[in-house]
Amino acid sequence: MAMGYVAAVVGLALFLLPPNGEMPRSYQVVLTGFALALWSFSDGLFGRFSLILALIEAVLLLRLSIGWTYLFVGAFGAPAEP
């Protein structure tokens, strides 16, 4: 349950990053993945102080966060230009 909340917050942050209302740029996703790996290693849900488990947790969180970002872009994204 907590993993879903973290992923929703990160997905919302990715949605709000410029360009607003669109999918984030690839470098923003990569930097978010590094930040999630660092968070997972230092204070994660099950990857605390274990590099392998922290990387697995970061990949799962990033995948869930991108899913939330797709949801936010689909619901609140910028309208397509004609």
C-alpha cells in the first residue's frame, strides 16, 4: 500500500515537471530513477541497506510512477492540437 502512495506522489511530480501536461523527458525519468534508488537504499520499504533489493525496489517504483504519470497525462494533459 505504501509503495502505491510513493509511486503516486512521484508520478504526480513527473507530471508537473516541465513540459507541463506532457510525458517527462527521458533525462527526467533517469534522474528520478537514480533518486528512487538512493531513497530505496537509505530509507526504502524493503531495500534498506541492500544494493540489489534497493535497485529492484527503485525499478518497481519507477515503473509504477510512470504508470501514474500516464494516468495524469491522459486525464489532465494538454489537449492535442488540431
